[in-house]
Amino acid sequence: LEAKQIDIATKYPGRIKQVLADEGEMVNARQIVATMDTEPLEAQLRNAEAKIKEAEDNRRTAVANVAVRQAEFVYSEKEYKRSSELVGRGAVSEAERDIDLARVEKARSALVGAKAQAVRTKSAIAAAVAEAERLKAEIRDSVLRAPVRGRVQTRLAEPGEVLPAGGKVLTLVDLSDVYMYVF
């Protein structure tokens, strides 16, 4: 008689924290059979979460900066319009009007730059969130579960061992798929 063998292996390299099944034991589908040490990943996750907060603070600062630059632009436009009207009356020189026009252009450029910075902060938030989600997925994948109900045939690793990606921890025998070859 033969049965389908299933290897339970790590997805990522790391140190085994605990193996919760021994040879000969029956395990159920989705039962936790081993866990990997996730301490380094948890530290990286805390770092990623801090980067999210930092990026959100940068976003608030950038949005406030856009408001400031917008106000400066509106004010400089009004000054330029006043100067243009006063040039016709001879109350302001053309040089002063040109200076006010330069201030309008400078304020417009600063506003465009502030808006671009605000957009960049959105991207930084998205990147930090994606990194945190990736780390959470790695932490979830560090809990090894039996894919089917079966019997543990061999225990290939012990707590404390460091395994490469794909390193085998246990081999299960799926007793729901027993077969025999007859010659």
C-alpha cells in the first residue's frame, strides 16, 4: 500500500521556533504543525509602520505647504494686477510692475513644486503600506499548517535549526489517498 506524501516546508529562510507534531501523530487540515522565528520580521514591520506614520506626517506638511504657496500666489497675482493698473496712471514704474510679474511667476513655480511634493508623499505612503503588508504576509507564512488531514511520517527538522527557503520540516502521509499497484 502506498499513500501520497506531502512535504511541509518553509516559504522563506529562517530559524524554526517550534515543531508541534511528532512522527506517527495524526494532524488535521489547517492545523499548525510548526512555527518559524518571526522576531526579525516583526522588527522590520515596526519600522515599516513607523515609516507609514512619517509619510503621513510628511503628507500633512506638504498639503499645508500647498495652501501656503497657493495664498502667496493669489497675493502676488493681486499685487501684479494693482501694479499694472497703476502703471497706466503713472503711479508705479514699469520696472516695479515687472518685479511684481516676476513674483507671480516665482509663486506659481513654488505652488507647482509644492503640489508635486504632495503627490510624492502619496506615493511614499503607498510604498510604506505595501512594505508593511508584505511583512505581515511573511509573518503569516511563518506559521506552517498541515494542508490536509494525515499522519506525520517523518520529522525532518528540530527547533533552533536554520532552514533555507523551501526547507522541509515534516512529511505527511495523506491517508485519504491510499493506493496499491498490482502486477
